[in-house]
Amino acid sequence: MATPLRADDALIVVDIQYDFLPGGSLAVAGGDEIIEPINALSRRFRNVIQTQDWHPAGHISFASSHEGMSPFQIIELPYGPQVLWPDHCVIGTRGAEFSVALDIPHVQTIIRKGYRETIDSYSGFKENDHDTQTGLAGYLRERGLKRLFICGLATDFCVAWTAEDGIKAGFETVVIEDATRAIDTAGSLDAAWKRMNDMGVKRAQIGDFL
Ligand code: VGL
Ligand code: ZN
């Protein structure tokens, strides 16, 4: 049975950018496999929002910005632990662009995040200090959108943090599991699902909608 959708539903498509796809600097395994399904899913939603990871060169989340550090090591920043990444999604580079295979002509809003040099931002709602707002919650509220369906990359970072913040901001939040792919570093995928389950994020599959 297909999940009945409502006028106040929104699909949030997270970070379908070249650097997270095979061949990119922070490639997520199988990331390209979810693009066609997301195109199809998006046709079921009137309201579609995309997020875009958007970092200045020299961003604090890049291992290259910290002497002697390597990607996937973890450091302590004023706002808490931060995984260090390869340089990725640098403003103005091809790696930061959305894949041309992503075909959502009716996307309404694109939320860019992570553009402050000294704060990373996985979530589409709040930066990693858990305080600085992107504006997405206010946008959704002003538009009367109430239920969020989230897909994209990567399950254990930007998808999970967006879903958790969706719940915290008072939205019913569903992750479409097989329309995501994970980075899975140091147990991050299991940890992310545990947090999401504990917080009341629901889990659906593509087949529930098509
Ligand atoms: C992401 C790590 C760093 C993501 C973004 O989109 O999940 N992960 N920046
Ligand atoms: Zn990033």
C-alpha cells in the first residue's frame, strides 16, 4: 500500500553533489544508485527542497586545514567533536554542483549549509554548533509544511542530522532508507540509526511511495 501523501508534506533531498558520488573527493559507495529513484520519488511530492553542502576553501572540517591530521580522524572543536574530511564541496567547484542526473525541475528551495569557515553543518536545519540556524525551520513553518520525508547523502551524517533536527523542530520526520547511502566511518551508520530511532524518526522505503 502506497503511503498517502498530503498537501503539507515535503521531500528533502540531501546533498546529491558530485563530491559525494563515485569519482568525487568524499565519494559515498553506491551514491549514484539512488539518483533515479529520487527523481521518481520527487514526482510524488508537490513540495521539494534540496540541501547543498557549500564550504569555503580552507574550511574547518577539512583535514587539510589541520596540520598533521588525516581525513576521518576526529578532533575536538569549541562546539564538540568533529570528523575531519577530505576537501569537498568547495564553493564554485564542480564537486559542489548537483549531479546533472538529478532531475527535479519543480524543486522549490535550495538550502546551502556549511559556508561559515569555522563551523561545519551536516544538518539542513542547524550548523554543528547545534545553535546557528540555516532558516529551514522558519521556511517550512511559514509555508505550513508539517511532515518531512528525507532522502539523499549521506545516511549517517547529513541525512541523520537533518532528520534529528526535523524532530527537534517539531516536524513529523521520515527517512526513506533505501533512497540514502552511508559513509559508515567508525560505526557511524549504526550510531545514526540508533539516535534516529530513539528520537522518533520513522523509516520508510521507496516502494512505499511508488
Ligand atoms: C556530509 C560529511 C561532510 C554529508 C557533508 O553530506 O553527509 N558528510 N559533509
Ligand atoms: Zn561537508
